[in-house]
Amino acid sequence: MDSNWIAIGHIDDIPLRGARCVKTPQGKIAVFRTAENEVFAIEDQCPHKGGPLSQGIVHGKSVTCPLHNWVISLESGQALGADDGAVRTMPVRNIDGRLSIRLTPVMMAAE
């Protein structure tokens, strides 16, 4: 069993077009559910000024930061439009509605 997967609850725990926060050893992770029942996990900190993305508005596969309206792709973690920056994304596993996220090493050794 891969110990990097962390159970985070059921998909029904997250409202459509909403989010919930999960505290991990790597910080707060925002887990989003789109209107199409897709689930994405990203850092809960906007790359601009650190706003709580979990409190943003979900539209399509993006979230708008509640502080300064930066739009972040839930798929890639990249800021969209003219803004520049990114947040880390985490893989999400959905097995019969039970959700898990996979934490990855924060720092990779330089080669």
C-alpha cells in the first residue's frame, strides 16, 4: 500500500463548486469539487499574496482568489490570464466516492 495517499473523506463532503481544507504535513491543501463532480487538490495559498483559495469562487476548472481576483487553474495550478505564478497540485484518487490525495516530496534533490 502506498503510504503517500491520505484519505480525506467522501466526495459528498464537498459541495458542488465548493472546497474544503485538509491540513497535511506539507501545509493546508484545498480540495475542490467542480459542477461536473471533478475533484482537484492544490495548495490553499494564492501565489500572489497568499489568499485562501479554498474560499474562492469555483468556475469550470478554475478558482478565483477571494483577495485580488487572481484566477488559478485547478488542473495545473498556474495563474491564468496576465497574472504569473503557480501553486502545487496534488493527485486525487476517487474510489466509489471516497477521496484520497497523494502527497509528493516538496524538495527534490539537485542532480
